Amino acid sequence: MATIQELPRPTQSTDNMVDFAKDFKALTLQGMQPRPDAGGKAGRPIPLLVNLYGLTFKHKRGSDLLIHHYIWDALATQHPDLAPALAKAAYDSRKNSFSPVPFPFGTGEKSFAVTLPPHTPSPTARPREFEVKISHAQTIDFACLAKWTSKSREGASLGDEVAVSIQAFDVLLRHDAIRRQGTISGGQGRKIFEVSSGIDIGAGVEVLKGFFQSVRPTMGGLVVNLDTAYSPYLRSGSLLTLINAMVNRESARGGPPGGRGVARGGRGGGRGGFGGGHAAAGAGANAPKLNFAEIKQLLWLLRGQKVRVTHRISTKEYVIVGFGDSANVHTFSMDAGPRPDRASAVQRAAAANAGRPLPADAPAPQRQVTVEAYFKEKYNMRLQHPNLQVIEVRGREFIPIEALELLPGAGVPPTRLGGDQAAAMIKVAAKRPEERQLQINQQRAHVAYEANARIGAWDIEASMNMKQITGRVLAPPKVQYSPLGKVKEPSVGRGQWNLLDTKYIGRNKPLEHWGILCFAGQNQLPLDRLQWLVGQLVKQLKDRGMAVPNERPSLLYGSTSGDARLQCVKDLARSIVTAPGNKKKEAPQLMIFILTDPKTYDDIKRDVTMALPVPVASQVMLFKNLMKDERQLGQYFGNVSMKLNVKLHGSNWVIAPTDLPKMTAKTIMMGADVTHPPPARGGEAIAPSVAAVVGTGEGSNQTYSAQVRTQEGRQEVIAELKDMSQALIEQWRAKNKGVLPENLLFFRDGVSEGQFATVVEQEIPQLRAACRAIDPRYSPKLTYIVCAKRHNVRFFATSDQNRDRSGNLPAGTVVDTDVTHPYIWDFYLQSHAGLVGTCRPTHYICLLDENQFTSDTMEKVVNSLCYSFARATRSVSLVPVAYYADIVCTKARSYAYLDDSASSMSSGATARLQTRSIQDALERTNVNTPNHKFPGSWFM
């Protein structure tokens, strides 16, 4: 009988609560920055619907409804005395259960025997037996919810009780949904997908459709957040069929059923043994061995996924670890005959009494056998594809690919989708607001909380309708260009404006040493056409006021195949340095690359930044974009000019100071983000995370620079924030005649609710330490704001007059009452105009404010800043300094991970890589070009 590890006794339940409720406790956010007022007043009022449905007690019983919280490790269903409580209890499928009626043993604990059938039906197979220990953790009084959401003085001290209550409701509402046949769950149980809803997006990946559900506290009471959900998964079923699709091989069928086992051991046979690339065989033929590139591609998605054998009846699940050799080559040891007679008990006793060593049992004779022979000899299964490698599963077992099926639920991290797959997923998931609103309301009817007996036993009910609230539409700021242009302040409407007749406000460093490397063949892009395109680009740059004294850059054609790509990049750099006009042999200022395949983008960026004597600013242009007509080409080159001006130390436009209250000339802004490798699976090592902090160079927010570090994988807190922020403040001081900034606005991207307290406790002290390291008396006023995009709150217009052409709300829509937090300072801002699908507002949470903003001034500053993104003449969804940090993280990934897979680097690789290695590479200089300076805004 297997015994589940004993859980803490009731007297220890308080300590145990810390582990299971920490994510929900984060929702209470006690001790954070309070709201400075009752909310903003500026802007045009706008009626809205939000995908939140109110939760209330049917009979106003919140004060006397007690929920008993039990902790357990298996769900006992074989004990009649538990039936009444189990019928009303909600279980999170991990350790926690909540019941409105006490279990028979009350507030104590009790063990129960539970028997499960064997994985494989057989007369000789024994059932699986467990001992389940259930212990009472605590009793919850839901009266705390009403007190807490009403913002009463008594309620403010009930954060712990509220956290457990919210979790209880969350578990209750999803208890039955996650157990429904044909569904799988994701997002910590908050997303539920229909297995049969898959839409193919290529290479064995499909998008499953489902819904998101989560209970949240708001100043208007408790609500359930419902939303549509789409997520990529590997197609379940035949593993052979899936692998053929993943590596783009022709379909091949598996062999006939039979047999009853798997090959164990594996002392013989390699774990690699990858063969060369071959064309796939036709259906029924012996498929050729997978080559190294195919194995690498497959492991990228298959490692850690669950499979089951198909040649016999079994419910046992296996976890993929890797690949062995071909089934007809991979060998392992097995018994060659019966074991010799073992020493008898009498012989063992006599040896023990005489003080002699116990007689050792002779091992059975062994023989080596291939996996193919094993399946044929012992289980009468003839493999159709013995050339294919076997799958290694956890436990050092090896199974032929054709004898396995992938189980539903094999999720694919979005970062591991190819470009075509990502585009296909967007087409599936992007729904216009009116369609999304309809689907959410249909889902509300489908979940039918009111018809669920378990929910009814808790005496709660959920509204059938979305909450109706009031938001406000903020006016756009004034965007200012150089007074030398015909248009100094273009008209801003619907979150966008026109570049026509404007000149950039900050002139670039004259462009003298540059070149273009074209990876399209001359048959695709002849030299005369390329020279004409150069002329059009130069014209657009000069129209924008940029200085381009050299209008004839070096032009080369090249190839991206193999090692040729890097050599071509070096050839272009050499051509620029040795050009007749480059008398001092200065390093290139700019290298432009024309690509036919966007997949080589990261390689090019890595080459030009890391592989040359000094890093060089670069710009990639896709060949297809150069084939546009002249009018469209002018627009495209206008967009390119915005990036080039900033990369050449210029600035494009500024926001009028009147639209940035409290943002003085002595204010520095910083944005920070951390990007993580996908979670490790199946023994896969954890790669390092990449952290980036971007800071402004002066009070007008025209220039930026970045600091990059690698750190322990999956760690969200920025480990070296002190050194990174100190470097940015010192750069600011150097550009401002030795004056230090008096105010610091810090925008932090990528932090989940469960990590708010952690970043406050660990990152804010680092920022203060950075200031003291510059001067022990230096202490600027700090405002620390989290920018959250990973949420499922969506707002919808109630009439056509409040929708833009995409069906979305107007740019500048802000919500800071009704659905915001009861205690802390937060607001939702949709600062951008809609393009595709339903706009996601950014949720801003102010965790510290020493600059004494009001709701109106804070919302105006953030909304206005969203019009300062240097790469587009439109407002963006996230305050740009945080947006830039996200871009830096993404670009730095290609420097840290050679193939962006992150799978070949372990946590130990963080130390080997050295946390500053990327930053040092970006700052490196060369004795031959001592005056060369890589632009601070290289990431544009």
C-alpha cells in the first residue's frame, strides 16, 4: 500500500496557508500605495460594459455562511460517510478542498483507504492502493468579503481571510468544468479548452478554443471574469503522424496492434545516433531515420509531453525524455534464461549465525536485444518503421514511435511558434469586439452557474449580465516636430497622425559611412532597381530633415546560406571602412540588410552586433516591402526613417510639456522587463532569463539607452537592478552637465499579481541603493508603477457612436472606478486605437508614489507618453519606456540563445555567460575606431 506524505495537522494550518494561498493573497495587496482620491474627473464620460459578472449571496447570508477548508492529496470517493460533504465540496485537483458542510470528523483529520484499478487489465495485475489523509485546515467566514470590498476600516485588516475566500470561490466555479469529459485545463485551471475544437495552424500544432474564468475582488464587490481563450497545442493522437507533420514528412502509418510491453534498461544502444537527412517514405514503407536537425526540432516541443502506448490496453502515462537510436539498432539487456536457484532461508540463517557473509544470488544470464527484436519476439509485433529512432521516456524505457499516441494537453509556448503559425493563430483568435462580447455572453449562459447544485449549496449566484460602468475618454496630447517643417503640430485624431510635411525635432549625426547588403539575388532585385530604391530612401530621410552627406552607400549582394551570411556581413563592413570617402577608416555608422526570409532576422542582428570588431547600428528591410508601388514605398520609407533617425542619435518628436504635468526637466524615466525561457520539461535544463532596463537621457525624453543582464532562469525580480539603474542615472547626469534628476518614474512590465509584493520588497530597495551609491545624500522622489498586459478584462462600447472603425473604444479610454481594486491605486487605460481584434487595455498599478500625483495627472501623463513611441505615428498600448524594455529583452534573446531555443543553456550557463556579457559586447570599442559609439537607442 502506498502512503501519501502526511500533511500538516490543523494546529499547523496557518503555516501551510502561506503556500497554497500566496497567489490569491496577492489580490488583496495590503500595504501598497493607496489611491490619492476618488478617481479622475478629466475627459468625456463614456458608458461601458466589462466582461465581469457580479457574485452575490442569494439570501444575504454572507455573514453566517462558513466554509470548511480541507487539505488532501487524493479525492476519496469510496466512503459513503464522505458523500454528503463531497457532493458539495469544491476541489482544486491538487491539495485543497472547500466544503460548506463539515466532513464527518469535523476539525480533526482522518485517513481513508482508496483503491484504484491497475493501469493494465489483467487477472494477475494488482489494484493500486493508497492511504489518503484528509485534515481540516480552517473555517472561513465569508462575511469578510463584504467588509473588505466596502473599504471599511475593519475590512482593511482582513487580507488573509479574503485571500482564502477568493480562492474558495475560484475553486468552486471551476470544480465541475475542469472535470468535464473532452476538456483540458490550462492557466492554473483558469482556462478550460474543448479538445474537439482544434483548428490546424500547421506543423502538427492546432489552436484550441475555450474560455477563461477567474474570481476577482473589486471596489464594486466580488466578480467573476469571463473571457474567450485560445491556446496552441500539439495535435493529440498517433505520435508517428504528429512527428511527420512537425518535420514536414509525408504521412506514414503505424504497424498492427499486438504485444504487451516496452523495452526497458538501455545499457546498449546510443541515446543519439542521428542519421543523415532522407526523404520520407510513402505510407506503409520503412520511414528513414530522423536527422539531427529533425531531432532537435522535435525535442523542442516534445520533451516533457505525455504519451500512452497503443499496442495494448493501458492507462499508464509516460513522459518523453528524448530519443534513442533506431529501433533496429538500439539495444538493451534482458534476461537470457531463468535465474539460478536462490539460497534457501536455512542457508541464509546458518550463514548469519556463523558470522559469514550472506550467500549472494547469482544473476540471471543476460543477452543484448534490439527494440525491434524485443517487440517481435516477446509481443509478436512487427515494426513498420524500424529505421526510426525509439522514444525514450522517463525511467530509461524505450518505445517505438509507432506504438505511441500523444495525450491531449501538450501545450506549445507561444514563443515556440513559427512565424506562419503565429500569424495563423492571430487569425483564429482575433475577434472584433462585438463578436467577442457575444461569445463571452454565450459562454456565461453555457456555464450556467445557477443550474449547478454544488454552487447552489454555497448559496451564491452570479449575474447573467456584464457589469455596466462609466469610463472616460482622455484628450490626446499635442505632438511637436521641428519648427523648420511646414507642419510643427500635426492634427492628432483617433490615436494617430500624419508624418507629411514634418521634420524631425532632433537632427541625426550626419550619415556618412553606411552600406546596404541585399540577400535577394540580382535576378530578383537588379542593381539599377536597388540604386533607385536607395535614392527614394535618401529622399525620404532628407525630407524629414535628416543629414545625409553620403547619398551613395556601399552596395553588396550576398547569401544567407551556411557560413556565407556572416562573411557577407563582414565584407560589407570592410567595404564601408575602405570606401574612398572614409578617409579616417571610421567604423560603419549604419548597415542596412534586405532579406527575403524573415527567419534570418535574428541571425543578422546577432552578426552585426556581436561578430564585428565593434557593434554597428543596423536596419532590416524585407524584400517584399520594397516591391510596393511608389506611394506605398514612400510611406514605408517614412516608417524606416523614424527608426534610422533615432539609431543615428537623433530624435523624432516630443510631447508638449503642458500635456506632461509634473514631468520637469529634472525627471528621469525608466522602464524594465524580464523575458524568460519556456518552462523546463522532461529534464530539460533551465536557460537564463534576460533582464532589461531602459532610461531616458534627459528631461525632454528624446533619447534613451539600455542596460541588459542575464540572470537565473525563470526569476522575475531583476537581480542587478541596482547596477543597471545606477548606470542609467550616471548617464543622465553626464548628459545634463553633472546635474542629477530629482524625480524618478519607474515603469515595470511583466510582473504578475502574485509578484507585486516581491518586487516592492526587492526592487525598490535596489533603486534606492543605486542612488546612494552615486551620492549617500542623493534620494530622488520615486514613483513605481507596474504595467500589466496579461489580464483578461475587456471593455465594450454600448453604442456605435462610441466605437471606432475597428469596433473598439476610442483611444484614451480610462477606467479607474467600479472594477478597480478596493484599496490600492490602479486604473485601466486603452491608450491606442484598434487595428485587429479586441483591444486589451493596460492595467497600471501604482505601488509607490513619492511625487504626489493625482489620478488625473497620472492618467494624463501615461496617456500622453503613449504618443511618444519613436517607431510609429500613432499611440501605443503601453507606456513607451516599458515598451522599449520589452523590445530590448526580445532582441537580447537572440544574443543569449543562438537559436532562440534556450534549450541548450542551463542555469549554470548563466554564470558561464556572465551576467554582463551582452552589455559588455554592446559597449565594446576598438583601438582602430576609438571614437565609435554604439547608439543608446540601438534597439529601435
